[in-house]
Amino acid sequence: AQSVAQPEDQVNVAEGNPLTVKCTYSVSGNPYLFWYVQYPNRGLQFLLKYITGDNLVKGSYGFEAEFNKSQTSFHLKKPSALVSDSALYFCAVRLSGSARQLTFGSGTQLTVLP
Amino acid sequence: GAVVSQHPSWVICKSGTSVKIECRSLDFQATTMFWYRQFPKQSLMLMATSNEGSKATYEQGVEKDKFLINHASLTLSTLTVTSAHPEDSSFYICSALTSPPDTQYFGPGTRLTVL
């Protein structure tokens, strides 16, 4: 079975500072990893994904994530946070191959303080 | 590209009635769509996988006779909540799978309130 852990329910960061939202995963095989962001009362917006290749993945709105196989992590990062980045962030994993279902983490609420 | 719409965005209904929610992929074809349910301040719970032209696959614990899914075309899947009760009140979100590159794009969600 696959699982995703987001160890922090809440992350607070000052505007202009770097931000990190943590994600670790557990799968028996090669993972496809995803980050999504959710604003209040809205669906999820795709930010970025890792399928294969370069471990550093760049995505939308200046976000990036680094795939670390030895630590089974896929932390989301941004060099300089904006107040508008405040939202709920979800990490998700699926196995490569035919199964397409995503397993989501519990979510991390990011608050960027002005 | 990769835009998914849902209709309606919110609905209020009386207990015992049925509600239909539509999920459309606007600029791509999706042989596979997914339906999720989200409770306040919680993660998404997968309800079912909807495959165009075939029966949906439901997750354990999800009543298929209560949550009817129809994926009649490559751009449309519908979820019908039959005989709705207050405990069915929730935020329902659909997603559509691009193929390739196998990324799920989500609709904006539908807030269902059953009185």
C-alpha cells in the first residue's frame, strides 16, 4: 500500500522568506509524486510533479520540489514567499504503471505573514 | 489548458431528493475521471473512479447505489447523490486524468448542503 505523510498541519512564514512544506512517502515501487494547492472553497490546482529524470522539479508560481529517493521525501519549496501563497497544500503519490489513483497527504496549511 | 469544470458550484436540497453534479474536461478528453469527497479541514477521500463507457469502480465503503456515476462521453462524468440525507452534505470534487502525461486536473468543487 502507498501512503503520504505531511508532518506539519500548519506552517507560518514571513513574507519574503523562503518556505518549505514537507512531504514523505511510502510506496513499493517507483513513485509519481505531485503537489497541489487548494484555496478556500475551491478545487485543487496542480503545482508540479515528479515522474522521472531531474530530482529538482520546477512548477507553477515559483514553486519547486526536490525528489530524494534515499529519504523518500518530496518537499515543496519557494525562495521568497508571498502573502498570496497562503493556502492549503497537498502532497500526493501514485505508483507508476496502470493504477492511476492518487493517495493524498493530510494537507498543510501555509500562512504567509505580511 | 487542462481545465475542468463542475456544475453546480453549490446546491441546497431537501432530504430525500436527488442531486446531480456534472464534471467536464473543457479542453481535453479524459477516459478516466475521479470523484472525491472532502470534509472541512480534511484531505480528499477518493469515492470512485469513473471510466468512459464502463462501470465506475467504487472505493470500499462507498455505496454505489447511493452515489451513481455515469461517464457517458470523453468529456463528461456525472455524480448523482440519490435520496440525499444531511450526512451527505460535503464538498464534492472531481478530477480528470490527462493521458499522457497522466496528471489529474481538478474541478472547482461542488458544495452540497442537504437540509
